[in-house]
Amino acid sequence: MEQTVTHNTKWWSGGKSPFNIEYGKIMMWYFLLSDSFTFGAFLISLGTVRFGLNYWPEPSIVFNTFPFAGHANLPLAFVSVMTFVLIISSVTMVLAVHAGHNRDKKGVEKYLIFTIIGGLIFLSCQAWEWTHLLTAKNPVLVGDHIEVMAQRNGFNPWGEIVLPQDVAPALAKTSPETLATLVHEQHLSHASHAELLKTPKDQLIQMLSNSEMVVRKPGPAAFGGFFYGITGFHGFHVSIGVILLIIMLIQTKMGVFERRGRYLMIEKIGLYWHFVDLVWVFVFLCFYLI
């Protein structure tokens, strides 16, 4: 009996964790677990609202643009590039942690720089996507006529696609100024906007009728709220991660971890970065694929 008590007090007498894990690392795990509940709540609420509505914007239509590609229809191409960059940054983070285990200071610096660059590229891509979706003009069926609208002031133009037979009578009731703007925005004529304003209405309608213009009914405002809310929350996490990586890079260059004799902080930040990458997989699935 006495031998048993002596054996137990050796483990629980203090100064040594019975789980054989560093305190800061387990606290990071606790934080990531609690943060996953937050993202999970957001995505569950998205699913609840989305499948409770009659229709939802089609991802292949909403996310079909690419920088400097004009009006080329490239569904999900740009977000695929964003996802690839973030996954590669996760790989470079693994290499940075591995270099830290080997006390390779130069290797840690190199792979931290690569990871920071990947994070900055991802944030830049997200900024472009946000800006484009906020300012891109779309032909939208409002009542019995068509208007050119942009995603501003909470209005969401991504909704149901209107059938061609419904567009024809709506064009006839649309003002010549709006028709000229539609032709100009859809790049259906080489004439300037001022010249199109002087073009007969019947001719403008003919141009639009012969085009592959996609007209939609206004979509649910919930789409914009969830999209900007959830991707913005994830982007905030990426921004924090980039800042932490820059701090780790500075400390590595200053030899802080060499003096400590270990690169444990690099491993902790690595856990956070992998979590951010994993969350993006679920965001990508819910918004861009389904």
C-alpha cells in the first residue's frame, strides 16, 4: 500500500505534467477547439437558412470571374487558386516546424517567409474577390423591367436565373437609358456609352435578345450576409496568423529561440495556421461547391 502511494506522488507532486505535454501547447488546443465551435455555429446557421429558402445563388455563376480575364466564364477557377495557395502555405509551415525541431535557424526563416507570402497572397485574392462582388454590375429583373444593379447597400443581385421568354417582354418595358447601359456593360457593341444612348430602342433590344446575357431575380440578402460574415471572419484569422508569423520570423532572426534551445513557439503557431487552413476547406465546401 505504501509503495503504491509513493509511486503516485512521483507523478502528481507538481512540476511535471501527467499528460507529458507543454502547457502552452495544450492551451492552444483548447483555443482551437473553442474557435471551431464558433465556425461550426456559423456554418450550421448558414445551412439552416439556405435549405429553408426556395432558391440560392448558384456558385458557378456567382464565382465565375478571374482577374484580368475580362468576361471569361471560369467557374470557381479563382477560388481554386486561393485554396491551392493556402494549402501550399500549410506545407511550408510544416517544413518550418520540422526545421525548428532540427535547430535549423536558416530553414525556419526561409519557410516562415514562404508561409507569410502565401498568407498575404490569399488575403490579396480575398480582397479582390470582395471588391469585385461589391462593385460588379448585373442585369436584374425588378418587377416587369430590367435594371443594372450592383451589390451595394445590402442588395444582393445573385438569385434565380430568369428564363429567356421572361426577359423579352421585360426588355420592351425597360428604359432606353438602361438598355444602353446593359449593352455597354455586356460588351455587346464597340460603340461608346454616349453613342449607345442615341441608338434606337428597338436596335438595343435586338442586341440584347441575340446575346447570352444572364438575367436574375434578386437573390436572398442572407447570402451576402453569410458570405461576407464567414469569409471575413476567416480572413481575420488569416490576418492574425500572418502577424504572428512575422513576429516569429523577427524573433528567429534575433536568435530568441536559439537561446531558449527550442523552437516550440513555431510549433504552436503552426497548429493555429493548420487550423485556419482546415477551416477554409469547410468554408470552400459550403459556399463554393455546394
